[in-house]
Amino acid sequence: MSDLLALRKPKIVAVANQKGGVGKTTTTINLGAALAESGARVLVIDLDPQGNASTGLGIEIEARAHTTYELILDDASLSDVIIDTDVAGLSIVPSTIDLSSADIELIANEKRSFLLHDALRQPAMASFEFDYILIDCPPSLNLLTVNAMVAAHSVLVPLQSEFFALEGLSQLMLTIREVRQSANKNLRMEGVLLTMYDARNNLSQAVEADARENLGDIVYQTKIPRNVRVSEAPSYAMTVLDFDTGSKGAKAYRDLAREFLQKNEAAEA
């Protein structure tokens, strides 16, 4: 039985783009919250040493005694590292700046690309009954990101609706192809999500047209608008769904969750 079929639940999705500031963390925590709101049980893995997903979900530094660093490098048990958030149905494995040294330490480990894969497949994972695991990757194609891709079933790529947005995508796609050929033959593209979209802006429209022409159906129909409430929510350690539930940003992430679930239901049919 293939790894993909053996572990249909939880489904693991790496949220990745080597370019910073494209909405990876924002998408991870808000998609996670929207999926949880729909009734799914969701785990966020904060794989970025900046720890923004942890902060955005209200996990104080002093509460991060055990983190993704211990999960990957110290064989920590899942029960030690998983923390419930204030969002019902949404949990997180937090991160701290300690993770910044992980890339160097991983180089010397012969299983360096498979550590997260193995950590997320501990027998104890079944007891948590997660439906989805979303991995917030760092803004680089380093060993942490490779670990996420080896562990994942699919990759979701937030794409900023700005000039040169598609240029960096080729390197990411190449990395995905290399991981598929060498370590995770079942890895696939979950989709490309246009973020920071301004419908009044000709450039946003041009980026969308270019993305759909070049990438086709893997581009989500849902677009995440440039919305001040989405930008403000993390500073209050809240998702936009809780910060301003009626905002355009909250609506967009609910629409994304709906489209995400529909795609996955169709794929499993």
C-alpha cells in the first residue's frame, strides 16, 4: 500500500514558497481556522524559526517549552509538543528561534530529509484524530522545507499578486519535482493560491491571467484580497475569522476552505 493511501488521515499539506511576505503564515493559520470551523480537526506545524504562526495563534513564548525543534531533532513525543489553541478544533506544534540552527544540525543526520516524516507518523498520531496537518514552511528552500515536502501529501503555494510573482515559482516546482523523484513519489500540488489580490489593480488581474494560463486548474478560484483586517489580526494573536468575522478576508478564507474540501472530496471519490 502506498504511503498516500496508508495515511489518508491526517492529510498533510506543506504551505510553501521560498519568497517571504507572500502570505504563507497568514494562509496556514486562517485556512486551518476555517477548516476547524467547518468541523475538521486541524494541526498546524510551525516550521519557521520566526514562529509567526505560533504568535498568530496566541501561543506565548513561555508556553513553547517543547517545539518543532524537539519534535524533529530530539524525538519528542506528540503529546509533549502539541498545544491546543483558542480556536476550537485547531492545535499547533509551536516553534522558536532555536529552530534556526536545525538546518546545520540536520546536515550531519543520515535521515535528515525524513525526520519530520517519521515524527508525524508516530503510532500516537491516530489518537489525536486530526483530519489535516498544515505545515508552515520557512521562506527558503532549505532542509526544513525539504523535510516538510517529504512528510507531506501535497504542497499549497501562496502566490502574491505582484510583478515577478511567477518567476520564483519555477525553482519551487523544480524542488517539488526533485523531492517526488527522490524521496516522496506521491507528493503532488495541492494548488496555487493568489494572495494580496486587488481586483481594482490591473497588475493583480495580469498576474491572475498569467497564472491561470501557465498553471491551469491548480490555481484556486478563490483569491485572498489585500485586506487590512487580515493584516491586523496577527498583532492581536487572532485569526481573521475571530478578529473580524464579517470582513472580506474572513469570507475569502472560508471560501478557500470550502474549495479545499471540495477538491479533496473529489480526489478521494
